[in-house]
Amino acid sequence: MKTRALGTNGPELTVIGFGAWAIGGPWLFGWGPVDDAKSVKAIQSAIDLGINWIDTAAVYGLGHSEEIVARALDGVRGRVFVATKCGLVWDDKGNVKNDLHPDSIRREVHASLKRLQVDTIDLYQFHWPDPAVPVEDSWEAMLKLQQEGKVRYAGVSNFDVPLLERCGAPGPVQSLQPPFSLLNPAVADSILPYCRNNGIGVVAYSPMQSGLLSGTFDLAKLAPDDWRRRNQMFREPRFTRATAMVSALNEMAKSYHATVGQLAIAWVLRNPATTAAIVGGRTPEQVKETAGAADINLSDADVAQLTRLSEEFAQFSATAGS
């Protein structure tokens, strides 16, 4: 699989990474029940297909995702680049809150190192901004972890340009993890150009909009506790508009001998700022299908058409309300 450098002097990552959010199992933002054995096989299938990195987070399944990643990497840990995140912490009742205080970051990194069974985290990222803490203080704590060898590369997720600039003052940001899809293209306006101009790698999450762009999505099959049931993208009026867009893309997908989901991922990868796309999977079959997106070379005309459809949906969504 093709690789690209993650930011300035960063590691070479395959253009598709394995996303380990869904395999975390039930929690506030879980995807319903999971089969841990299948999750392990899905990760191992990704590695067999040439995918060389995994993205997880401490909060996914309240630690469970990191534990499953460690289990799947037993025996091959040194061959796979592992990214995880901090800044969302939970109590014994499963209540989650933001916390990027330096002492909390330090507690989290030690917990993640233990769950992942590693001495160093390859890429450590702030999961979400914490308005209660000056981001400069948080970032300095991250840089100290890097100096101590607990973290190899330091990045952020869900940050805007002003926050990226504030982080960059104490020390450079290696990467940003933003949401980016045909149904959610907002970061393309200013955030992605900023990253490209400043040598910040971009690992886009939810390129298939959490399955909505897969081409096979069925709302009726979601588990009762699946977080998507509460998300506005999966409710009217956006849901019907999004599914109509998926149907309209079937012919284009067929011209590439691809699925609509692969087409959606390929469009995200076509942006010049994008280093890679994070694609989740709970079974080897899902992983094999989405990995095929790395081989799709969209024509300029089709990129333009997809971008137009994306912009039209964004305009519709902006007026649809919450």
C-alpha cells in the first residue's frame, strides 16, 4: 500500500490506517456490542493487507480498545505504528469529561502505555480541546513526555487553526486528526490548507461518515445503544439527503469497480493536505473492502463532481438546523 510522510520529517504511514473506535465496545459513544475475537482478526487482517498503523484512544470502550489493540499486536508490535489519544477521562460510573491538565495527561499516558503494552507511544494526540486549561500548558506537558521518551510524535485531534497556532509556539505539532468526509467537508476551507502550509500531517477520521457513506448502511441494524442513533447526521432531514447522495454515486463507483465507500475514502485521500484516512472495521471482510480505496485514482472531473456534491450537502446541512 502507498505511504506518505506524516508532517515534517515524520514517519511513513500507509494512506489507510486501521481505526479502533468501534472495537472498543459499549460506552457513551460506543457502536454496540463487539466480538473481541473478531476485532483481533480484523486488526491482523489489516496488517496482512499492508496497513502499517492503528489509531485508537484511551476513552474508546473506556480502555478496552487499547487492550484489544495490544492483544492483536502480540508478536508484531514493533512492526506497527500505534497512535492513541488523551484528554477524555471517565469516572467509575462511565461519565466522560474533558481534562487536559498536565497532571491528568501524565496519568493518562502511563495508563495507555500499560494497556498497549509498549514503552513508547508512537503518536500521542489530544482528543478534544479543553476550554478550562490553557492549551499552551497542555502542550508543554505533551512535549515533556516526548523529551522523556514516553511519546515519539505529538499531535492533536479536533483542533482549529487558532489552537494549532497556540500549540506551535511551545513546540511544533506533528499532526492533526480532523473529521473529513463528503458529508462533512468543513476542514477543507482553512484548516487543511493551514496544515499543508505548515508541515502538519493530517490523518482524517470518519471518511465514510461513520458508515453512512459505505453504500450498505442500514439504520435499522444499529444496536439500541449505538451512538449514531443520537447523532444529527443520522436523523432527518440530513439522513434522507445523505442516502440520496449515496444512491447518486453508485454509477460513478461502478466505473471504478469500487463501492461508494471506497469512492468516499479516495476523495478524502485526494486532498493535497491529507496524509492518510482512518477507516474503522470490526471484521476482516470490512477491512479488506475499505483497504481497496487506496488503489483508486479519481479523475479530475470526478473529483470536481464529488466536491460539488459535498459542497451542496454542506450548504443544505447548514440550513437544516440541529
